[in-house]
Amino acid sequence: MNCSTCNLVLEEAQPKTTLLCGHIIHTQCFIIDILRSDIERISCGECTIRVVTPEIYAIVYPNVPDSCKNLEETSEDFRNDVKILSTKNTDYNKSVSKFKRKIAPIVSEYKTHVSPQISILKSYIKNKMKIIKETQEYADVMKKQTALNRYHKKTYTKYNLAPYEFRTYIRRSHKIDLRGWYQSVTNKLARKFRIRI
């Protein structure tokens, strides 16, 4: 039996975790997924069922900080800034979706090949990623990501909030993911394909 996250054999001596769907993966892979991914979106590699329950999510992300709640209730300016951030995030997500469709064939092409060809595929994917990084779509996505991160920083600094409490507020109340998409892609390539870009 193989781990659905890293595709390596699950050996008896290794610590293992059984997911909610019943599939088993390495405990280390599960911890790495939680640390590197958006916890709301972690799913089983085999059946794509969400791994994290609302109870686990509530423990990892505590309630919205009081300082943010107070600002939301009392400051029109704060609500406007969050609204602008939400709009920027929507625009960014649209660009990401378009870009994801471009990169999807590379990942699926990897999955159709057998393991002896991994070294060839590593160089193939690296070369393809270099070509993609030169496209206008990539430049647009990175530009929007930078603008989104700048506005996020400007907003929490303006209201004298700690970055963590504002990030928690944004994620819990407005479902905005401020993690860079390119970073998440490179992490997945590093984990699943053993490729560091």
C-alpha cells in the first residue's frame, strides 16, 4: 500500500495516520500538509474528501480577534478596506484559476508516466515551468498577488493590528486566502515530485 500524498510505500515501522475517509498516509506527510497548505482545503489524495473537520479547524484557527470585531462594528473605514481587499482577492483568484488551467496538463502528464522516468520528468517539468514563468499570464498573476499582499500589509498596519490577528479575521470572516499561489505550487512539486524550483 502506498501513501496517497508522497506515493511511497507505507512500511510497518513508519508512523501512519488514518484520515476521516479511511485512507492511510504517513503521519509526517499529514503534518507537512497542515503546515504548508491552506488547512480548509486539505483533502485526501485518493478520494479528494476534505481531511480537516470544523472541530479541527476551530482549534487551529481560533475565533476572530476582539480588536478586529470592534473595528468592524465601529469603523466604516475598516469595513471599506476589508471590502477592497476582498475585491482584490476575487480578481486574483480569477487570474489564478486561468493560470491553473495552463499548468494542469504538466501535472497530469507526470502522472501518466512510470517511476523509472522520474529523472527525465524532473528536468522536463523544470523546463516547462521556466517557459510558463516567461508568459504574460504568469506576470499578471504575480502582479496581482503582490498588490494583494501590499494592500493586506497596508491595512493591518493602518489599524495597528498584529499580522496574525488580521490574517485570522480575514480568513474566518471573509474567506480570503492571502497565501501566494505560486508558493503553494512549488511546495506541491517539491513534496510530490521531489522537485525544488
